[in-house]
Amino acid sequence: MGEINIVDLSKNFTLTVDGKTQTVQALNRLSFTVRESEVVALIGPSGCGKTTALRIAMGLESASGGKVTVDGREVKGCGHDRGMVFQHAELLPWLTAMQNVMFGLEMKGMRGQPLHETAMQYLDLVGLKDSYHRRPYQLSGGMQQRVGIARALAIDPTVLLMDEPFGALDAQTREDLQEELLKIHARTHKTILFVTHDLDESVLLADRVVVMQHGRLQEIIPVPLPRPRNDLAALRGSQEFAETRYKIWRALHAAGSTVH
């Protein structure tokens, strides 16, 4: 369970500039599939439609054309079969780490002892069992993102959607959380679709990389690195890493665009 199908997905936005109405096409018949338990990265220049596609898959925005299905069911709005991790953790500041994780579970209808036990289980999964009582201002940026990941996973979605989840973090914290995500995927086998601007990150984490340009699919590039990927530093020095990274770079520059 957990297959995502994006079929002829289109999205138009209407803008008013200097009193004139303009239509901007963010997505233009985008199609690809994320297989069950697969990790797929979406990469492309700023404004190419990556986050728009992800938000439609989550049900936060509607499509102008085409559709997204999860396990054959068309996405019509948010649902517990999908969890989302944002670039910034978006935690509720008046709640503790545990209460933030419990929030989604409560929306799902969980109560009592199972609620507390499940929240603690997922805080433990992301290495924050001892920080359950802290509020967001008492947590580092990386710790806040871990809470966001725990919150998304706690509702037990079949699909995890991630919008540049490590983009706002320093380099060391980013690498730590990349390793953590690989461990979580190895344990849970969740289907993961994530947006990134980082070529290295796309190769290190993904099974395939979907390169986008101008709202369209440019190319899908398989990543030949075997799993489990326990030593990211060693992987960075491998020939397979270098060759795959170059293929992605070449696809991004095929139309004269750059990654920002």
C-alpha cells in the first residue's frame, strides 16, 4: 500500500498585476508514479511547480486538470492516508513536543492511554523521547523538524510527503536528519515523495529523482545506490553517486535553467 499516481496534473493560478488579470500555469500535464515503499525526490528550479504538485497530492490545493491517486483513490482533500512534513516544522507553540504529536492522533479520534503511548513511540523513533515535555521554543531547529516528522508518522499514513524538510537547517543538522530519515524508512517502509533543491540530498535519499522544468516532467533518473545506506560520507565518494549527481545536473541545465 502507498502507491502515488500523478496523472496529467495541471494547475493554473490567476494573478492581478497592475489591475490586469493574468493566468500563470504552474503545472502542465505532469505525470509520474511513486511505487509502494519507494522514496522519490522532486527537484527543479524555483517556480517549476514542485511544491504545488506536493500540495495537490496532500489535498491542500485542487488541480485545474488531471488527478492524483493514492492506492487508486483520487485525492479530494486531506486524509489520514497521507502525512506532510513542511520546510518549517509549523508546530503549535503553546503545546509540548508530545502534545504536538498527539494533536494529529486526536484529530484521528485516538484517546486515553493509546494516545500517549503512540505519541511517545514516535518521539522515540526520531530520538526525542527525553524531550517530550519541551515546547518548540525550547527545541533547536533540527529537533523541531524531528517533532514534525514524528507528528506526520504518528497517524500511520501510507504516504509521507515532505516539502524541503531540511532546507532551513544548518549543514550538520541536515546531514544528521538525512541519516535519520533513511533509518526511519528502513524501519517503516513508508512511501516517501519529497521536494528538494539539493542535488546531493536527492541522490543520497531517493530511489529515483524526478526532474521538473516549467511545470513539466523533464526526466526521471534512477539512483543505483543500494540500500541500506548507512554511511552517507562513503556514498558521497562513490562513482555511482558522482555519475548520478551529474545526470541530474545535466537534466536541470538541459533547458538553460539553474537550481536555486
